[in-house]
Amino acid sequence: MQPCAMLDVGKLSALTGASFEKATLKPMSPMSDATAATAMCEYAGAGGAMAMLLTREAPYDDATPEALEKARTANGLMEPAEAVPGLGKAAFWRTAPMAKTLQVFYDERRSVVVTLSGPAATLEHASAVARAVAP
């Protein structure tokens, strides 16, 4: 799952209402028998607009109830994220002063993390991005 190819700057701009101009693919971690493939695309735009799309695909079913709970609480380090119904197997929304993050587990093996910065970023924007790149 190559995130920059899945979501170009034009589509991201249309989904979020921000003006993105540049997408940069960060080094990927390839899938092996024991590790998931991950890739991240960083987006930059006018007025300091920033976004990230992280994709993950595991070689085996690993979205167990325990793994989902760890994701929801950042492995017990944060207050539980808000559950978002209707997006895949599970989805969690977290807001922070600098960015807002939506983590979506589409199924037992595939997930994405959508991070949007700025005061205008909303759960609706992040959900639209997650739906646009859904497998």
C-alpha cells in the first residue's frame, strides 16, 4: 500500500479543504514473514498545511482485541482515543494541540493512520481521507 500513490495532493486538498502542494514518500518497511509493511506520505501546503498518511499491511492477522486496545490507549500511555463507528473493523480519533489523528483498522491485516494539522482539521476530513484510501 503506497500512500502517495493512493492519495495525491489534489485529492487530499479536495477532501480536507486545505491547499496541499507537495507529497513526499518516506522510506518504507517491507513486509516479511514476521513484520508488517509500512509506508508514510507527508504532505505540505499553503499556509503551513501539513498532513500524513501512514499505511500498514501485516503478513498475518494481527488486529486482535488486545492490539486494538493498545492502539486505542497508545499502549497504556494516553487516555483512550474516541471510538469512531462505521469505519472498518475499528477506528480511533485523537486530538492534540498540534495535530489530529484517525487510526483505522480496515480488517485483520490492513490499517492506516491519517494525521491532519491545523485548527480547521476535523474528524469528517480525516474520515473522508480514510474512506478514499480504503481497500
